[in-house]
Amino acid sequence: MSGARRVLFLVSVMVVTACSNAPANVVATLQETVEHVERMPRADAPWQPGRVGDTFVIGSAVRTGPASHAKLRIGRSGKLEVRPTSIVYFTRGGRARDDVKVETGSIEIEAGDDSVGLGAAVLEAHARAEVESTPNGTTINVMLGRLVLEDNIIEAGTTITLSTAGTPVVAATVPVDAGRVQPPSGVTVVIAGKPVRAKTRAGEAELAVGEHAVEAGAVLSAPLDSSVGVTRDGAAAHTAGPSVVQISDGAALVGITAGSVELAASTMDAVASVPGGRVIARAGDGAAIASVDGSETQVTAQRGSVTIETALGTQTLQSGESATVTTAGKIERLPPPPTTAVATIEAGESPVVHDVAAPTAVRVRFAALCRGAAIVEVAKDRSFKRVIARSGGNEAANVWVPAGSFSYRVRCATGKRDGGSIRVVKDSGSRPLPKTAAKTFVDLDGREYTIYYQNLLPEVTLSWRGAPRSIQYTFVVKPKTGGEKRFSSMTPKTTLRAGELREGTYAAWAELPGGRRSETGRIVIDFDNAAASASIDGVESDGPTRYVRGTVIEGTTVSVGGAALELDRHRRFTAEVSTELQAVAVRIAHPKTGVHYYVVRDAGR
């Protein structure tokens, strides 16, 4: 196209239907609606609610409200997405083509097997573009494939604006043989934390902390403790290192190939390309985290509505829901997370949960670890190849944990991570703790005896089997450090009361008055970590209050809902909770047995 020649560009999108096998008078069909979508069934007819399956003919129109969008099939296999606060008319244009006129707002259009006309231009088959009505005219952004305008080609990654007066605001077309169209001057990105490496057509360079104009297609590699932010037209993408992202000036803010990206949409959709498809946080408070991990991308909706689009289909997630996207475009949804939880743990804690009604709804709190959003994952293995639950949120997230032992991790949007293990056992916790000390018999014959105790130190009887006759025997017990203890007896055995020997390792023998002595035995008294550290003794209700009573071993702390409970001299506690709660978790912590949560449900134990 010569510079002296002016072309009147029409502010419309024309759908080529010559090859379509759709009914002769139908130009589009409504396939999906979100929130407020209306349809004008024919020219100048009153607006009426739009429903999936509605068809459109020449003269009809579709209208979306705030935080709403609609998806239509155009022609034989094309796709049309009408974004929030938009009006689109279907009219008859020249060259026997049907026009899709964007009067207000914006659309995204994809040519299926048929080409799609954009004014005087043609979007080639299987190409995709955005069209937006602006005060300066109509902006067309080629996202995929090519746009042909007479004897010129506009390739993917290029944006042009066509004024209603007929003059391009941005003359971004070149002859077919003149090479690629030059992109706009750049996309503004904000680097925080640490510098990142940028790879562009001009080579590689370091981008310092601050604001930069980066050309579309630039690949940014962010190290740990670095972040990249892109904000445009009411949509934002934020990725924290380590990550690799490609900057876009099309519908997608970024394309991510490694690491995580957090999307937030206010007045416009926030879009990120991922291996195998793209993730869209919908306008009107949509937010999501997409994490690329090898051949899969984990997507979690933080709030609002989030759409995953691939060549194999489309899935919509609501707040807290998650799905996995493969590089081949397969979408696999995980079970939705619980809306409420019965036990709350801190990120990094590795507890045992006792719950007869497992699987258990567990809330993982990560406010101290993450600034803002994060994802919680539960897996059968430490490498997280077999994830069974995933959820996201701000400050905390809920997950279902079945009976068994699992690993879990928290992945912050800022790149930080923490985690631990969690074991759920179908145990009521009602088995009482021992009320008397265990009794152990030790022969002083040179052998070693290991004695495990639970809540009460053991009673130990020492015996010198085959000892010579004597009127007095002295039994000596010597710890590894400190002074020995001596016990006199008139028989070749003696019993040390419970608590006489504390936890530790001892040498023990018996002596006669003349100096003769038995062989030296070794006694090890150790705490039984596998034994229960608490018991739930009873649950009673009185009006609006439920009383949970229990007993714990020495050295234990007890709390419910973060509030510590007092223990009496017998190490018993009483928790008072509202009967409105269907379940409550009593947290039992001991330096040796670790942290245990005993879930008490409204039906009692």
C-alpha cells in the first residue's frame, strides 16, 4: 500500500460465511453466558435476556453488562468472545459478508476453518485477534496467525488502530515482501527485589529494579527474591522468581514457562499464556495463580471466576477450586476444597490429626510466610508427583486430607515455600491414659534393659539372681552424669517406686558387705513417642455450650482455637465451645510426641 494512498477502514468485523454449513439465516449461536447477557433478536427489537442456544441473524445484537461476558460460535467453527460492557451488532456488509460490528467495548475473535473479515482486512483461518472500540477508533491486535490487508501482512504481536475517519492512527502495515511489522514501542514492566535478565531481539541485558519499557516478545528470567509486574487496562500479572516469563502486548499480559504468575482482574480480564493453553481471571475481581511445573501447570482460582482455555476444551473455576493443565491441553480438575475447616494448622507444622470421620477439612494458615496469595498442595509423595488436594487463598487455604500419611507444601506467590507432613488417623482419642505405672523386672546379669513409659515413669524391680546368702544387699544405680543412688535391702532384690528413676541411661549392680558384687547391667528409660499423649474423656452439652474434657501427659500444652487451656494438678482440662460448631479440634502439643489435633464432633465421641 503506497504512503500517498488512503483507505477508509470500517469500524466493524466481517465474518466470511460463504463456506459455512450453518443455517442460511443464522450467523452466530450463543454458547456461554456469565452474569448479565442480553440479546436483541432482530433489528430494533427490545433487549431480552440471552440464553445458551440463542441464535443471531442479520440485524440482531448481543450486549454484556459489567463483570459479564458471552461466548458465541460464528460461522462454521469460529469463536467470538464478547467482553464486559460491550455491544456487538450483526449486520450485512459488502462482498456478501456478514459484519460483526463492535459498537462499544471489546471482543476476541478466532477464525476457525473459515477466514474472518476485519473491515477491509481478513484474519486468516485459525488466527486470532482482539478488536476494541476506543475514542480514537477501532484497535485490532493480532494475537495468533496473520491478518491480510490487501497486499500487506500484519503478523502476530502487532496492533493497529483504525480511525472512523478512515486514517490509521498507527500505520502498522507493510508490504508482504517487506518483512515483519514493527511492534509498538514497548510494554511497561516493574522490576522489584532484584534485577532480572531480559532476552530480546537485540540480545541479553540486565534490567535493574524499577520501571522499564520492554518490547513484546521479550523473555525475562527472574531469580529468587525478584518479581516482575505488568499492569494494563484494569488487569495485572505479577510473577516472583525463580520464574521465566514472556512479555506480551496482546490479550495475554504474559506467557509463563517456569515458575508462578498471579493474575488479578478488575475492569478487564487478566490473561496469561501457559504451556498447553491460557488462564483468564475474569473482570470483576477475578484472581488466580498459575504455576508451571515441568509438563504441567497448576491453576488455582483465588477469587471470582477463572477460565482455563486449551485446544481440547474450556473449564471455569470458582474461588478456591484448582485444576491441572498439561502441555497437550488436557484439563484435570481436582475435587473442590472444603468451605470450612475443623482444624487449623500453621504452615511448617507436622501434626497428627485424630478424626473418626476422616477425611478431615484442614485449614493451613500461611500469613506469617506469604505476603498475599499462596497455594496449598497435599500429596502422597515428597516429590509432589501424586497431588491429591490443592487449594489457594490469602493468608490461609482449606484442603481435604484423608486417612493416611501425606506431605503438604505452601507455595507463596512471592516464590517462598514451606511445608511438612500431616497424618490423619481414624481415632476417637477416647482411650484413657494409664492410671498406674508400668512394672518392670530387671536381672542384674550384665544385659541391657530398655523401658518405655507413657505418662507415668515406671516402677523398676532390681534382682541379683543366684546371689550368695547375706544379711544385707546394696543396690547401686549410677546415671551417666551425677551421683549414684544406693538402695539397701535384706533380700537379693529391691523395688524402686515409680519416678525414682527418671528418663535416662543407668548402670546398675548389687554389692555385698565384703565387696563382692553382681554383674553390671544397663538400664535405659525412654519416653514412648508412639504412645498417646492425651485422651478425650468425655463430651457433654448444656444449652449453648459443649464441654470437652480430657487428660494429658506431663509437659503437654492444650489449646482450642488458639486459646490456651489450664490444666489441674492431675493434668486434666475442660474446653468450653459453642454447640453451634459442628466440630472442634483440641490441639495437644508435647516436646516429644509433637502436635496432635483431636477432632470432637457434635455427635460426641
